[in-house]
Amino acid sequence: MRTKNRFIKSVLKTANETSVEMPWSRGSRRVSFSNRRPAQAA
């Protein structure tokens, strides 16, 4: 049981330290995509 707790703690620690950028997140990729779309008439 002790090994299992240590494993879970290490997994949670790694998950908190790791940052993954999702494709749908706002940022420079989104701006470049929106700039390529044709402008819509109001």
C-alpha cells in the first residue's frame, strides 16, 4: 500500500508540473487562423 501511495503522489506531482497547450487554447495560433479568414460584411 505504501508503494501505491508514493506512485500516486509522484504522478500527481508530475501532472501539476507539466503544462500541455491544447490546440483550442487562445493564443498566437488562434490569431493567425482568424487573420486568414475572409472578412465578413456587417
